[in-house]
Amino acid sequence: MDTIAYLQKQFANLNNGLHGLANDLTADEWMARPIPGQNLIGFLAWHLPRTQDMFVQTWIRGETEVAHTDRWQGWKPLKEFGIGAGVTLEEADAIAHTVSKAEVLEYADEVYQTISDWLGECGKDALEQCFDYHQRLAVFPEYQTPGFTREVKHLFNRPVWDILMRPCTTHIYRHQGEIEVVKEMLRRPR
């Protein structure tokens, strides 16, 4: 099995899946919370590419996240929330109210392309590497919060392939399923 090709296919499927789920969302659905305590769909949609961006760019590669480039300066107020892991419901709501569906999908495409390009240059041996993730994250206050650390502590000291498979793909598929169920709930006749 060609592991790199497999990963490229997974990231392509996830990006296409996000577009498929989000393209027909109305503004009301973007801000919907079908049950108390659940995140708004807009937050979940933003969280998906943010998670991939951080884990690949910062955690694995030690590079600047796509979200921190000049193109995404309008999202600068969201920097303190990192990828949304461990934030409060109120903070997650603020994120959903700050980002638009069009922006999130454009951002997702840019994150996908960045990851795809990197995987195209990545050798199979690179997938076995394990970096000092604490050191890579140390310069980012948003990744030093107790909430974030609690959410990701099980991922420290894991090889690259495991990071790509767990938070970057499996976690994303889970949230995409959540969005799909929420859309169905919202669109059911009452």
C-alpha cells in the first residue's frame, strides 16, 4: 500500500466532504444549535480545517499555519482560541459569529492544498518521525491553555502517521458526521 497516496486521498475526501456538507447550509443553519450545549454548525465547520492546519503545519512541520498568513488577517481576533479545542461554548459561538461559510470553505481549500503539496514532497520515512511537540507549541500561547492541553495530551510523543490519522482525519470524519446529523435534525418537518 502506498501510504502517502492513501493519506492524500483521505485529505481530498475530507475537503470534498466539508464542501458537500456546507455548500447548501443557510445562514440560519450555520448558526444553528439543535440541542442545548452543542456547538453551532459554523464553529464545527471552521474547526475542521483549523485542526488540520495546526496539526500539519505547526505540530508536524514546525511551520506557520495557513490561518496565520496575511490572507487570513481578518481572523486575527480568533488566534487566542487556537483550533477551538478546549474553548467554552461562548467562545465557540463567538468564532461561528466571526467567520462566514464562504471564508471557511476558501480556507479549507488552502489548507487542503498546503497539506497535499507537503504530502507530495514527503517521503514515507517522514511518517515515522516523532518530534518534540511541546517545543514546537511552546511559542504559541493559544496552545498552552489547560483546555487545549487536556484535549491533546494523548497525542504527545506520537509519530507523524498517528497525528495524520487521528486528529487530522478520524477526528474530522467524526465531526463531519455530526454536521450531517445536525443538518438532518434541522431539516426534519416539525
